[in-house]
Amino acid sequence: VPMHLPWIDAILQLKRERGAVIMAHSYQSPEIFHGVADVTGDSLALAQAAKDCGADLIVLCGVHFMAETAKIISPDTRVLIPDLRAGCSLADSIAAADVRALRARHPGVPVVSYVNTTAEVKAESDACCTSANAVQVVEAMGSDRVIFLPDRYLGAYVASQTAVELMLWDGCCEVHETFTAAQARHARERFDVRLVAHPECPPEVLAEADFVGSTSAMGAWLAREKPERVALITECSMADNLRLRFPDTEFIQPCNLCPHMKRITLPNIHACLRDLSGEVMVPAGIAARARRALERMLAVGR
Ligand code: 13P
Ligand code: SF4
């Protein structure tokens, strides 16, 4: 694992001077995840940490919706993202007007949106969820039917785990949609591995998996099962980050990189801490409505 120690030292020093908390998603490269972050995990863990951290300054190493979520949950905290252009194909797949149109077509049906959405979409939603608690959030709505958006693959997976009828949107993760069942079978046959997949993968890929879960749930599964060999059907850095935690497990590693996650680098984390640049702002009215949806997600927990 490459660790650029001069950058890491400089960031750690600036972080102390600024009293900042650095949060890093599981898909950040290991020099960020293991080198400089105070808090790491899946998108639910980062949202929970934003609620509890009490810091004046958060540097969110992840994509824009994660930083926006932290800002909405913790409005008095300054939240910076090292590259404001770090987006997400799921967040880009639906706009607030689409949610209003869905509501008009299906009056009274609650809307659950994946946290991989903009603040404007969250503001139109009854509750948010992540892949760690999507089934629980859908069931907490107390309705036979729920509009679930925007990831059609996560939606199909959730639908397979609950009696609630889900109405789906047509969004996709550009990283996970490219995995195929043939690749999964090939990995199993050739390398004799257990298969762990993120629920943003297509259903035929999930059907091949020994375990399906969020990025933090993957770590918990490895701690429980201690497999000799595993293939993680998800973003490439996940294996780099878990390899350091599980030295006795051999990782077969797909090379699917999320280009948005990879916009975050040690140099731009340093620049962001130095210049206090990349501040995430959410208009107060939208933030207040989006916060209600996020608070419902946090109340359900993991
Ligand atoms: P997790 O909530 O599992 O960390 O997933 C976030 C994400 O962006 C997956 O592509
Ligand atoms: Fe979005 Fe997919 Fe990247 Fe996650 S991996 S941030 S869902 S594009």
C-alpha cells in the first residue's frame, strides 16, 4: 500500500491546528482511509458520525452527497470537501421535480430515497436510507407500498427482502452496474473464493454472492467468517482498505474505480485544510426539509 508520508504528516499537522475531523468513506484510497482519517466507514457510519462528532470543522473525503448529508445533519459545523466536483451517477439520476411528479401520480405513497441523492431530492422525501438500513427504513414507513429511489438494483434487492411493494426509479451506480454474473462465477471457479457483493450490483450478480451488504457490513462479515479467500464485488479500494485489517485473508480484487471518489487526493485534502476551501452549503429551507428525512433514517439506525 503506497503511503506518501510527507503529505500525510503535513495533513495531520494542519488537522491538529484546525481542530478538524477527517471522515473517509470505505472507497477512499488507503493512504487517505488509513493515513489521515479519524472516522471511516459506510455512508450510514459517516452520517451518524456527523451527528455525534461535535467538531467545528469536518473534512469529508467522499462524494458530494456525503458532505451535503453531514452539513444537513450538523448545520453548525463547517463541512469541507476536497473536490466539490466529486459527484455520483445515482445522485445525478433524479431531480426534485421528478419526485414531485411521482408523488402527484401516486398520492399518499411514502417516498424513501437512498442517501445517494441531492439535498433537493431528500427535501422531497419522507425518509432517507443507506444500503445498511434500507429494508428497515422501508418497513418503518408503515405502508404496503413505498416509492423507493433512485437505485433500481438496490431497490430490487430490498424488494426481495420485504413484503412491502416497492415502486422503483431507473437510476444506477456506474461502478456496480458493470459487474456481471459470469465474472462472479469465474472468480469463484478459478480462485475458489467466497463472494461478497454490494447491493448496487445487478440482481444476477447478487444471486451468485455468499453475502450482500454495505461497505461496513462487508468488514463485519469478514470479521465473523474469516474466509481464506474472498472477492469483493465492489469498488477497488474496498479490498485495499480491508486487506490491512485482515492480513490472513487473501483478496481477489476487481479494479472498478469510482472516478468521483478518486477525485479526493492527499494534495487536495491538504489544500482544503490550508485554505478552508470546498465548503458545502445547503439553503436553509431545503436543509430543514432534508433534515427531517435524514433524522428518520438515523432514528431507524443500523
Ligand atoms: P455504502 O453506504 O455501502 O458505503 O455505499 C455507498 C456507495 O456509494 C456505494 O457505491
Ligand atoms: Fe456513486 Fe457508485 Fe461512486 Fe458510490 S460507487 S459514489 S454509488 S458512482
